[in-house]
Amino acid sequence: MFLASKKLEGTNTKGGDLSFECLLPLDVYWAMEKLFKDLEYLTASGEDQVQALELTHKIMKKIATYVVGEKERVVLKELIDGKSA
């Protein structure tokens, strides 16, 4: 999971890699940047995986309202609710 200012080449949604285009206000972007850095630290340092999953869930919930495409927004909300996408 990461932030990018534009769609990265080589990302596909058919192979299990999901990407969501979001229009984030600047304050939300910077808050997300901090959460992503925290997530990166948790995974790199081998911390408890439950904490990493909780933080991932928190990130997904925060960005869900900013996803541009309706189809992608539905997929993300299903992931948040624990339904298979």
C-alpha cells in the first residue's frame, strides 16, 4: 500500500494488485502520508501484524470517500467490510 501522485505504469487490477484513484484535500494527503510511513515502519520492523492490519484498515476507511470511481469505491468498501472483492 502506498501513495502516488499519478497512476504507476505496470499496475494491474486483474492480478490482485488494486489501485484506487483518489482526489485528496491537502490536509488529508499529509495525514495519509504519515499513516503510510507508520505502516511502512510497522511492516519493516517486524512489529505485530495485527497492528499493521488495523492501520491498513484505518487507512482504507479514511480514503474510501475520496475514491474517484464508483466501481473502485464499492470494491474498497467491500474490502473494508471484510467481504471478498
